[in-house]
Amino acid sequence: MSDTESCEEEMFYEELDMSYYDLTAKITELTQKVEEQVKEIAQLHDERFDNLAHISELNDELSKLTSQLEYMREQVDIMNT
């Protein structure tokens, strides 16, 4: 093997090493982003559950108030007749 071939082969392996290092760093970065997104999704899911429970409570309250309003209207109608 000539010195030129040896030098080219060495450069090739150095480029491979750099590419491997870059890809490893990118994988680490992407893994961290995915882990952050998983945590955020779990938090959003919990918030959604809490919001749905609150909506249900508000709907129950709305039904109760609507019934009370209807009852009061009936009472007013009875008093006006």
C-alpha cells in the first residue's frame, strides 16, 4: 500500500469517526427531545382529564340552574294569573 492510499484510507476513517460522533450527538439530542415531549404529552393528558371533569361539573351546575330558573318562571306565571 502506498503512502497516498494509506493517507486516503486514514482520512476516510477520520471522516467516518466524525460522522459517527455527529450522529451519536444527534441521536442523544433527539432522544432528549422525545423524552421531553413524552412528559409534556402526559402533562397535557392530565390537564385534559382535569378539564373534562371540570366541564362535567359545570354542565351539572348548568342543569341545576336551568331547572331552578324554569321553576321560578313557573312560579312567576302562577303569581301573575
